[in-house]
Amino acid sequence: MRTALLGTALLALLAACEGGPPDTSMMVPPTQPVALDTPPPAYPAELACFDRGGTVGLLMKIGVDGSPADIRVETSSGHPQLDQSALDAVQGWKFRPATRNGNPVATDLRVPVTFSPPDVRPEMCFQYDE
């Protein structure tokens, strides 16, 4: 009698599981945001004249539409003009949003924006040499 009761309880438990483990063939792996259109920021000419460069660390949220929002400087380059140029440029960037289960989701993203002085000084720099 005890064995029959145990067998019935086991069958009820198995029935509650709806036939075993979930079908993983229908699961879609998550994806990260992908840069689609990220033109470089304008390099402030006056900083090019003095051979200034640096990297701005930005933190932003990529929305479900692929647009950056809540953009802020996480790490300054040490030059406010470079930081501002990076902020201005990133506002117009476009991304393919991250996904979960095949649906777009907002996600945080860290982006370094590096400024290197040009190899050839701009013409306007010669006014500073005098």
C-alpha cells in the first residue's frame, strides 16, 4: 500500500512538471548593443595647436530605439573642450539596441572617446607662434 501511494505521489509530481525540462530551442540568446553610426567628434582646433589630446570616458544608456540617453562624463580627459566635444558627438550616434529574448532592451554602455592631435598643425596655429 505504501509503495502504491509513493508511486501515485511521484506520478502527480511528474505531471506538475509539464513533461520535463523546458524546450531550449525556442530561447534566443541576449545581444549587446552594436554601433551603427558613430562619426568621430570634432577636434577643437585650439587644442590641436598646442598638441593636446586625451581620452574621455563616457557612460550612457542605449535606449530600445538605439539612441544614446543620460550621457555623462565618467572620466575626464583633463581638457573641458575635449570632454564637451565628446558629449556633443555621442548625442547623434546610433546603435542597434541590446536584446533579451529577441526584444530590444535599454542597457548601460561605457565608451572611451580618444582625441589625438593631428599630424599636421592647422593653419590657424601659426597665429599663436608670433
